[in-house]
Amino acid sequence: MNALKIVGVALIIGGGLGLAYGGFSYTKETTQAQLGPLELTVQDRETVNIPIWAGVASIVAGAALLLVPRNT
């Protein structure tokens, strides 16, 4: 399997996951204050939304990489 086919499969899988879940979230930890040995931290939950068009475009690009013949 060459590199273009691997990238194509990864794009299709990523696009499918983007369409299925619609986004992902992560926790960002920041230090608010440090008073001597005490340290106050805040954990913010951030959400990243993945647009539908990005998931569809990823699937189309991955399919194009798999279906278009390459002259090597």
C-alpha cells in the first residue's frame, strides 16, 4: 500500500468521524494565581465543532485519492 492510499483511507475515516460526532472537546488547564506554596488552577472545557462541509470534503478528497489512477 503506497502513501497516497494510506492518506486517502485516513481522510475517509477522519471525515466519517467528523460527521458522526460533529466535534470534540478538551480540557485546558491554566494557572490563575500562585501565592507561595499554593497554586490556583482553572480547568476550562473547550469545544471544537467540525462543520459538516469539512467532513464531506474530507471523504470526497479521500475517495479521489483512492479512485484516481496514478502513473508511477
